[in-house]
Amino acid sequence: MNGAGVGRLRRCAVAGVLGAALATSGPAAGVGRAFAAPSPAPGQSSAKAAEPLPGAVVLAPVTDSADTLPTTQGVQQALGPLLQDKALGTLNFAVTDAATGRLLLGSGENTPATPASTTKLATSVAALELIPADRRIETRVVAGAAPGEIVLVGGGDPTLTALPADQVQVGGLPVDPDNAPASMTDLAAQTAAALKAAGVTTVKLGYDASLYTGPVRHMENDDYNVAPVTPLMVDEGKVEPRSQAEAPARVLDPAGQAADAFTALLKAQGITVQGRPAAATAAADARTLGTVRSPTLTRLVERLLTHSDNTIAEAVARLVAIAAHRSPSFEGAGAAVTETVAKLGVPTTGVLLNDGSGLSTANLIPPATLVGLLSVAAAADHPELRPVLTGLPIAGFTGTLLGRFGARSGAGEASGIVRAKTGTLSGVNTLAGTVVDADGRVLVFALMTRTAAGADPTPSRIAVDRIVARLAACGCH
């Protein structure tokens, strides 16, 4: 086999075991220090690498030869012409060597830019830092204040489903039993059994959606990419629960929809609900009649990253706010996420978060922060953050990267090698993740572009993908 074939095999092997390799990496103390150097003037790339992070991500090297270490000059030579592609518009970026933490190349790496859905990296890191990975969100039914009254209590699980188990899908695929969402059918069965045991077959139903505070509508008033944010909803507030559309229509009152669905499921269990369900507040010491639990936080984070799920992201952001003793609102969640990642050593200068999903065009994150988030997620002393990496879409294979890095784009070399979070808004295209280069070295990158609002995003995406593919193809030394 020739040298290129050997390199390709070795690179694929490294890509396949990246998660295991990262699990043996070094600590992430001082993540932000690799970006302490000032940004170059607009349009110019950083001339030299910053100092390495103390105890940064340290992967077991593929080889000890200095000839395979990526350098600033190597990266600059590899990417030079691609960085001038006019389809990129305004480009802020950073590329680092994961093993040493060195900033290899950047332009405007400390300049805040609109992150779009790469915001979800910050939300996910903060959630896994503050909340146990095996945490599950409970949806309960409790006894009401008066005999014959029951209350459906939302705990913040947007994946609660009223669909039969064989009809539940994520990303168009059936859900495996270990990752199945909580079932409202199961909740109705538990509740009906408890009621019948007490000789009750007719009830009044209330529903409690009081866990969150602040506006339920996203500040961008997006009716399709995110449901109104309430702690009680079923099937993510979709008008058509079975819809796998990229932007499904959402109901205006997710809590009311959930209560109506629960009413129908109780009827199927032989329990009659008198009148229409009404908003209510459950007593803190109310007797529990039934409980169902969401997938673990790990699974929720992986799902929100792989499929860029805005509704799950907003729910997870509110869990962060509650864990940080902030108000569970858009504002409180943004503050809690920012504070949490800063305590991890991720640079947060210039960061402004108005939501947990990235739909807000007013959000600001520099490339240095995105690279810092990925670096700390890979560090050995933060194994709890590893689902951030395992949740990243795989180029050409999963989630929001399924249709990217194809052969026709000129970026097919990176298919299956890149793992990255996408971000798309009108005039904004971002990509942040990891790539294994031709020498088996892991590089971390964040590319943030800005073009004219309303412009076709395809040329910008292809230009970004070609940059990352070039990183995959080069040894950059």
C-alpha cells in the first residue's frame, strides 16, 4: 500500500476512536489562554501561534516525529487561497492543534460574531457541567386540592410523546428503546390505575406549566423553528406530532395541547375528564399518581446537537438556569450558560447570549470561545462533557451534516472524518468542530461567515466545507 493509502487508513482509524482518545487527554485548565494574543487587522491572518494552553487537550500522538506536527505556516499554506473565496463574505475563524492547544491560524478569532446554532455548544457544555449526565426530566400527575381533581405537572421535558412507541422517530429514524422519550400513554395508564384503585373514574384535570418564568415566545418570534417555551408540552409542540419536517408548524399553546392529549389518553383508560382542562398550580406536597421520565441529559444533549433541535436546546438552557439559581427564562438561561462556561476557563469576552438555541440574531460569540468550548469538552478532567463531542454531526452521515461534504462540493475528502456543529441564519453560516488531518492529528476549528441577508447560503457552506476538507487532507507541517 502506498503512503497516501496508509495515511488514509490511519486517519480513519483515528477518526473512529476519537472519542476514546479524547477520554485519555490532559486537563483543560486555562482554556482561554491560547487566544490571549490580539487579533490581526481585518483581512489578515494571525502571523504566529499563541502560547500553548497549560494542560490543554493532550491526545496520545500518532507519532513523536516533529515532522508531523501541524504549524502555522503549514496551515496558512494549505488554506491560503480558500480563505479568499468571496462566497465566504466576512470570515472570522480559528484553527488549533487539539494535542497542544496552540492557535495555529486565525483571523478575528477574538471578535464576536453571530453564532447561530453553534450557540448550542455553550448550552450543552453548561448543562453537562452543572447537571448530572444521568438526570432525567419528570412529568407527573398529582392529586388536586379537592377530591376528584388531578393536575398534570410539566417538568420541562419537550420530548414527552403521545404517539405509540412504534411511531416515534428522531431524524426520520425509529428510536431505540434505551433512548425512547417518556410516554404520555404510560403516564395515563399509571394515573388511571391509581384512580381506579381509589374507586374514582371521573375527574377534573388541571395542568401546571408554572416552572418557567418570562416570555414563552422566542425573541425572534419564530413560529416554526422553536415551540413556545413552556415546561409542559408533548411532541415538541408540533401541530402534526409525526412531522419530520425541518421546520414543522407549532401550536400556540403547547401546555394546553398536552392537557388535551392527556384527556384523550385517560378516556382510553376508562377515566372521564369533566369539562376542559384548566391551568392550575400543584401543591408541593401533593400525592403523586403517576410519573414518567425523559431520556438522560446525555441523550438530550446529543440529540439537540446532532439535529440542531431548538426546542430541546431551550429546555436544556432552562435546566441550566435552574441549576445555577437563575430565573428559568431566556434572560436567566443566557446569563447562567455564560457564567458556567467562563468558570471552566472558556474565554467569554464579548459573548452575549439571548437564548439557548442560537435563533437570536443578537447573540454574539467569538471563534475563540467556540474552539474553547470544544477543547474543554475534550479534556480529561471533564469527562462529563464528552457527550458534546459524541453529539456532533458526522460529515456526510448524520444530523445537520448529512447533506454536506459531498463529492460534488469538492469537500468529499472530509466525509466521515469531520464532526461539527452547524449554524445557519439569514446571511450567517457557521461551523465548529474537530477534524483529523492526513497525519492523524486532531485539529479544532471554528469558522463564522457573514454574507448579505437573504442570500443563497449554499456557496458559503460549500466554501466553509472546502476549508475544513483541506485541513483533513493536509499534514499542515
